[in-house]
Amino acid sequence: MKTVYLSENETEKAAEILKCGGIVAIPTETVYGLAANTFDETAIKKIFLAKGRPNDNPLIVHICNIKNIYEVVSEFPEKAKKLADKFWPGPLTMILPKNKSIPNSVTAGMDSVAVRFPKNKIALEIIEKSEVPLVAPSANLSGKPSPTKFEHVKNDMEGKIDAIVNGGDCEFGLESTVISLIDEKPIILRPGAITPADIKSVLGEEIEIDKNVFSKPQTNQKVLSPGMKYTHYSPKAKVFLVKGTTEKYCDFLKDKNENGIFALCYNEDIPFLKIPYISYGKKENPTEQANKLFGALRECDFKKAEIVYAHFEMINEISIAVYNRLIRAAGFNVIEI
Ligand code: TXA
Ligand code: MG
């Protein structure tokens, strides 16, 4: 298949392709998404095929106007309304009871549906011109880091999808916060730019974070979000997450000088390292780390890293989102020093 490249001004063309059952990668403020018409089951199948995504991992439905919410959900509870008022459009996905018209292939047979109202202008224009809600999983091959730049999408999806809309670099760089509002007590299933404190400030209650955000689900354990089960964000290298101060991290690496070993580090570590490194931002700036992490993981492949030691320290609530992606990239191999 020939993949067409579209500029950010060609949203009309992107919508045309989507209306005809095609699949198109589009920029959002979090990561690039691979979009299709929510109600076109043939197009949905193409998405799973292009990504190599397991069929039991459901998709997020994207809307461009709160008026369309009941095309997607059957109930819009009070707490969801409050969160929508405050955070939509923006990087928050809510899990809600699904409208019967949403195909089972979108929700992987679940009774709930994930819905998000993004704020990226290009994404909004494309949804609006398509005249239907669009599903959009991250536009990477399954298992690889989510794409935050046009080139990332091109590398993964060239020849597999109808078009890519070039919207430059994504603003945040990690996927949206996912919160389930299915039960009375809301629970965060995937941390992101909208933090537990942000949500607490609106709902006025402590917000639980699912324990699988921080650790590996047990085999056969029933998870609230199927995406939690899978290995994610992995470069080809074996990755270890190393927790500790700059001094301890650099000391730990001082004898590790075989070929193919890389440090995935903070800027502050650089003067003390004697091995090749890729930095993902300043230690005190988790927002910068969120923005650079997926690109840095892809660079590990580009530089043919075989073993990667990734430095991590918990600084604030954005660090939770960074940690959640990094331990998955590391296959849950954590070294505490
Ligand atoms: O920022 C984002 O959310 C990006 C952009 C493109 O919007 N999209 C994205 O989609 O990250 P994806 O498919 O890569 O991740 C969706 C996550 C998966 O972990 C999936 O298991 C979970 O949301 N999910 C989807 N529907 C669900 C449901 N009904 N219940 C629980 N989890 C659900
Ligand atoms: Mg994804």
C-alpha cells in the first residue's frame, strides 16, 4: 500500500480517506494516533492488522464536541461531567458505560468504552470533517514506544496505512491519563498529563491508582485495562530501570563498559558517565522527561544499544506517568541502589 503524506492543512483530505474506510495517522497533543471511523468494522480490522495489536486490547473513541457524547456512551455520570468540564478538550480518557451502537471490535467485547476529547487543533478538525467519532490507538507497531514525531510514525507505518498527517512534534509526549468511572469510586488505569491531584481538585476525593500502574499484573489476573498486560514501549535492547541518586547511578555504571551498553540518563548525570548515553531531560523536570522519553527509547534502537540502564527518580506526579512507561519498557526489571 502506498502511504500518502499530508500536511496539517490537508485535514479535508484526511477526512475524505477516513470516510471511505481508510486508516490515517493523526497528531494529538499526547502522541500520534492511528484513526478510523468508529462505526466501520472493516476499518477497525485494518487498524489491528497494521499495528499487530492483540484483538483483546480495546480502542479509545475520540470526539470533537461534547454534544456527541451520547453517540459513544449510554450514561454520562455526574463525576464524568465535572471532569469533562475541567479537562476536555485535553489529555484525559474516561472509561464509561458504552452505547450499544459501538462495535464489539472497538471495545474488545467489554461493556465499557474509552472516550477522549483531544485538544490538538488538527485532530479536532479531522474528527469534525469526518462527521463521526474516530477510534485512535497510538500509531506505533504494537510493543514499540508510542510515536511523538512524524518520523516515528513513518518508520513504523510506512506502507501499512493510507496516510499520515504531519503535525510536527506532540506537545506532551506520553499517552492520555485513563480513568475508569464505571464504579462509584474513580480509579486511574494509566497515569498521564492530568495527575491524581488535578482530578482530586475537581472531584474532592482521594483518587485511587490501580496497582498494576506500578507493577506487573500476575499471569491470569483479571486487569481493569487490557493494555496493562502487554509488554510496551520496548526498544530491542534489554532495559533496566535503575533507581537512585546521580552519584549512586553513575557509580553503579562505572565498570559497565562493554560494547552496546548505554545509559538512558538525566542531563545532570552526563559529566560523570564514561559510557555512551542518551539523555531524556533534566532530573527536576519530569514534564521534559515525558516529552523526550519515547524518542529516547527509539534512539536506543537507532544507536544499536544492547543493554540500557535507565536512571529514574520520583520527583512529582508527572514522574508517575514516566515511571509507568519506563518500567514497562524495562519489562519490570528494576534495580534499586
Ligand atoms: O493519548 C492517547 O490516549 C492516545 C492518543 C492517540 O489519543 N491513544 C492511546 O491509545 O494511547 P492506545 O490504544 O494506545 O491505548 C488505549 C489504552 C489501552 O491500554 C487500552 O487497554 C485502554 O486504553 N482501554 C481502552 N478501552 C478500555 C476500556 N473499555 N476499559 C479499560 N481500558 C480500556
Ligand atoms: Mg498504545
